[in-house]
Amino acid sequence: MAQQSTVFQIRMNPQEKQEMFALFGAMGIKPSQAFRMFVNEVKRTGQMPFAPTLPNKETAEFLLLSDEQKGYEKVGKASDLLLDLDD
């Protein structure tokens, strides 16, 4: 008898999805296979396959800042960035 399956959906932003599909593709697996691997590892060990952590207060506050508030600057080319590093 064929095994029944069900659909499970995950919401994420389009950039994350694109990056995820590219990474898993480079590994030679589909996202659904990666998720099944994750689920099987949780079932096998009874815990997450990584240690989820919460950022400390300072890091959490920094993550909420805009790039401008963090002091990030946009550069046109990598060579421009390298010139800035030499200064």
C-alpha cells in the first residue's frame, strides 16, 4: 500500500526562498527533502539539530536598527571598498 502524504506550507520572504532553493540545489536536494531530513533528525534525537538561541539585549537592539543607523555605507564597486579600507 502506498504511503499517504500531506502538504505543509512555510511562509518566508522571497529572498530567503530564493537563497534556500539555491543552497539546497547546490547540495543536490530539494527543499522538501531537506525538511524531511530535519524532521527525521528531530524525531531521532528528540531535540533540534542545532541550538536555537536568542540574541542578547545589545545584539537584539542593533538588529532593529536601519543600515544607516548601523553606519553602513553603500559602495558602487568592490574596488571602491578596497580603496576605503586602505585609508
